[in-house]
Amino acid sequence: MHFAHNHAISALIFDMDDLLVRSAAIWLAAENTLLRAFGQTWTPELAAQYKGMNSLDVARVIHETYRPVWPLTESQRLLRDSLIRWGQLTTRDRV
């Protein structure tokens, strides 16, 4: 079977417990992208607060923890965009 390298990605699945898809590294990279925007770093204690949540709620917990000057929707957009970007980079390596 041959896969063309020019396929556009039309969807990504983020399975937070790695049961369906090994996406933990993508989540960690995206979380770190958001946390760096706050001048913060990832900690297991913070991650325990949002384990099992979807991206909007993960961004909300991080946003409420560090209270930046920008609106929650911007934090949610940044996390979502980071998940997509890191997912594309990771997928590109596997195709």
C-alpha cells in the first residue's frame, strides 16, 4: 500500500489517554506552547487539574490559573491551533 505525501489532513483525533491514538506528545507540546505564552512551564500538578478534559476546558483551567490579560477565547484558540500544528508535524513524519 502506498500513501501519497501530498494528502491534506482533514481531521485529527486527540485521544488524551493514548488508547486510540498516541497523542500524548502532541498534547504536551501544545500545552507547553500555551504555558510559554504565560511565561510558565508544565508541571504534573497543573496537568492533574485538567486530565481528561477537552481542549477548550484545558485552556480554561490554564487560563484561570495564570490569569493573562487576554481573553479566554485567545487561550483556547492558541491551544487548539497548537494541537493542530503539532498534530500535522507528527503526522507528516509518519506518512
